[in-house]
Amino acid sequence: MRNALQALLREASEAKRSGDFWRAAAGILSDWAGGARVSIRYRGINETGSVAAGADDRSGRSLSAEWRDPVGRHVEVSLAGAPVSLPLSELEAAIEFSSRLAVMVGRRAALERERRLGSFVVELARWLLAAPETQLLLRYTLQSLMELVEAPGAFVALKQADGEHLRISPALGDAAPLDGLVLSLHSSATGRVVRTGEALMTTDLRAEADASPIATALVEGMRAALIAPLRVSQGTVGAVGLVRFQQGEAPSQPSFSLHDLHYVSAVAAHIAGGIELSEAVAATRAAADRARAMVDASPLPMALVDTAGTVRQVNEAAIQVFGLEKKEAAVGKHLEKLGLSPSGITVRLMLAGRSEGQPWHGRVLVTRGSGEGERRICDCTVTDLRGLGSHDLLVALYDRTDELRAQRELIAREKLATVGEIASGVAHEVNNPLAAIRMEAELLGRSTKDEEASTAAATIVREVDRAARIVRSLLRLARRADITPVRVQLNELIRDVAEIRQRVLRADNIEVRTRMDQAAEAVLGLGQELQQVVINLMTNAEHAVRGRPNAVIELATEARNDWVRLTVEDSGPGVPVEVRSRIFDPFFTTKSPDEGSGLGLSICQRVVAEVGGRIWLEDSETLGGAKFVVELPAAPVRENMIG
């Protein structure tokens, strides 16, 4: 069975979606069961299907098993012709293991699709800011959309001036024969989408009563279709469509899912915005003042500057990014004075050469205030507006700070949730043999008169109790996160983290000390997130002392009136004075890219602030390194209830 589990793990690491994993899993389970016929039906959050593998004409034992979880995922498996010696319990274990791997594959696929959609939206925004021709914009968007939802063909149909027809242009991939095709607005499936403003998702476009023009042009193998309306402020101007095919005797490509509809609808909104913006730019090429109106109306932060970088105009969104109270505070100032600094080059080089019509794209940092304020990470596009009758440059920003922070936190939380589920499962499984070992050791100690055997039995009981404490610590660390502040046993939480980490750190010659004030027992906090604060602070201390002689980390609690103070000190080199003002900034780190993301302390600060606490840095007087201090509100004392 071990080889089968290893093969399932390999497939899970390579599969792009849950369906791919289940197809491979059916073959692996069939081989494991000696070639038995394996039939699997699975129902997930986003994918549902059935797969089979193995021979139909085998004789042997028939087995069936199922797995389900609280959110509705369900898997049913049946074996026909299995060896008589194959126990049902092993099949059930293999199915549970496979199901959990499939869940992980699905989560990874969802994260990857969200990442790809985010990247696509950013790139599309850059194209919109560069104001390309409509056809070029549509071709780029369709190509990206085909890759995003894995469709071999795509097209855009735009409403014509007569208001009665649609013209397909462009059409890419396997849908290329549609390019230039004219459709009736009143007698085609695409026209129906434009008229009603409602998307169409079908497993076979040929079955649609009014699909004849496209069905005739793509009759060879055409099957599933997804068509979404392109809505602008003035109404629906067209539709974007994706198609999937069947080639010869090969099985049909999968139908479109609700997830695909979500992505295509979101992208269609951006395409419609791009069409509207392109038309607006084309209509305002003769007047710079209309370009200024476009800047003011844009939801993206924008500024008009001269070729030297002096600001002439900003919109409201840009004022928010720069941290200013009014537009007048920015006009007449240089971009550098407003805190904008591009990555790797100067502002002068960023602006140079734009008059030749080549836009500049890159990452910039905007520091609010006088240099010590909040820092915002932005994508930036600089475009020449000479074609619009102006010698100014358009500087457009796309603030990605919150997006990047949320993305990092989402990935970190997903990893923590997965680790927590695994740790919880392992801990529950370990508890049973530990209880059996302890009982046998106690019986041995009571029944023997041999002093050595009695001592050995007592040692076994003591070590089993220690292992049980570690298991309980894992279970507490793996429990679900709270969404509102609750009463948290701070000393118990610190003991759990210290007991687990000190066994790892002992190999690196790092000593972990704890000093607990019994009066500082309970605080108000967000259970699992408060655990993450302690883990983050301890991880930073570990990084600071690793490899140093006499390495020490000390965790302590202290009751202070209505507050409880937690301190994490280390014997490391301390935090340099020149970076202390930035240590709580998102993405700021002194570690290498492989060691840290720069989010640990900013997450700690957010978690502590959410319950009304605070966190700061001091110098450690006793150990000589850094000392992080966390103050949290003490939990109210519970009154004894009689009755």
C-alpha cells in the first residue's frame, strides 16, 4: 500500500485540477488492488464527475467505500474483482487519503486561477493605460482569456452602427473561421446574449434554436460554448464567446463550469471598459482638456506631469495614494517630492524617452508624508499624450499593496489550515496507541517484583505522558480560528509553542526559557491568530540567534493592572537603528527572499491591534538582543456561579 500512497502523492503534486487527479488515482488504485475494476464517483465544491479503471471480466471480491466532509464533498468507490485478502479498512483508508489529496489539488488550482486572473487584470490595466487600438486590445485580451479558462477558441462580436447586426472580429484559435462573420441581433444565440444582457452557457451550441450562423461555420466538432455580454455605461455593445470542441472519435473537451462563467464575466467587464476607454481616447485626440477630464474620472490613480516630472494635475484616487488632503498640495511639486520612487532607476530615467511614444511600465514605491510615512507598492505606467494634443505625460498607478498583502496572507492561512488538519488527524491517531502503551506499562509495573522492570515501566509511563502532552499541544494549535475576541489562556499557549519548538531548537544549541506570571493567565485575543503572533515572534528570534554562541530565547508574561504583557527576547545582534522605523511595514524584511516575506511583524501588529492591544520593539537589557513587547487586554475575571 505504501507504493500506492507514494504514487498518489506524486500525482497530487502534478495534477492541475481535481478531475485530473481522480483519473490518475483510479489507475493507481486498480493496480494496487491487483487489476480490479475501480469505479469512482466524486462531487467537490467546483468539480463533479466519475472515472473508472481496470478490467471488467475479473472474478474476485467486491468492495465499496465512501468519504464525505462537512462542506458537502463526497466520494464513492467500488471495487470489482478484488483479491479476497484485501481488507475493507485499507480501501477506506486509501479513499480518505485520496480524497484529502483531491481537496488539496482543488485548493491549489483555485489559488492558481485567482493568481492568473489577478495577473491578467493587472496586465489588462497596463494595456488600457497605454491606450492601444481596439483590435489590438481585443486580440491580446482574447488570447489571455483562452489561456485563463483553457478554451481552444474565442471570439468577440460587436454591435454594428445599424443596430440590427453583430460583426465577429477578432476570432482566435479554433474559432478563427468565424472572423468577419455577420450575425443577426434577433436570430442568433450571440444576439440573444446582447439583447438580454444575460450570459449563455451550453454543453452543445448546435442545440440552440438560434445558433445556426456559428453552428454552420464551426460545425466540425463544435460542442460547449460560453458567451458573456460586453456592458458599458451606455448599454451592451457586444459579446465575448469561448468554444470547446470534439476532435474525431476523441472524447469531448469538458463543459464550461460556473467558475469559468465567473472568470469570463469578470474579464468581459474589463474588455467592455477597454472598448469604452479606447473609443473615448479616439474621440478626444484633438483636445488635451478632454484628456484631463479622463484623468479626473478614472478610478485608477493618475497624474499629468511635464517631461521633467512636475505635477500639473492629479485625480482624487492619486490624492489618496500620495496621502494628501487636496489636489492643490500636489500641483507644482515634483513626483519625487510626493514620495514616488521607481524600482532600480530614477524618476528622470522613468520619464525620459516617452515623447517617442514608448510607454514605461514598472513597479514603484510611494512613501506618504515626509519620508517616514506608510509605503504603498504600485504598478506604474507612463504614457506620452502628444497624440491627444498635449505635451504632458500621463502617470497612472495601480495600488497593489492590499492585494499583495491579502494574497500572501491567503496563501499563509491556507498552508496553516492544511498543516492544522494534518496535525489534528495525526494527533488523534497517535493518542490511541499511546493510551495502550501506558496501560500495558502500568500493568507491568504492578505485576512485576523485579526492580529494574518496575523502573523501566515507570520510565515508559513518564515518557508516554510527555508524548501525550505534545499531542495535546498540537491539537490546541490546530483548532479552528476564532472570529471574535475570546478568553485565551496565554501562559498555556506559550508553553505549548515553547514545548514544541524547543525540541527542534535543541539540535541547533538554542536554549528556550520561559517565565510565567500566574496572574497573567487569561487575555482577550483571536485564539489561533494570537498563536501565530507568538510563533512569528519566536521565529524571528530563532533567525537572529541561530549560529551564535550561547544562543538564548526567553518568553515571559507579566500582569499589569488591566493588561497582560508578553515579551520575547533573544541574545542576537539586535535590530539596527536605521531600520527600526520600518520593521512593521508590510513586505519589509532583512532576511533573504527565501527566508521571509516581510509580512510576519505586520500581521502581528494587525492581530494585536484588532483586540485593542499594541506591540513595540525594545533593546533586551538581560540578553543583549532584541525584545518585542506585546500588551493585550486582560480577560475579565469570571465570577463563581452558585445554583
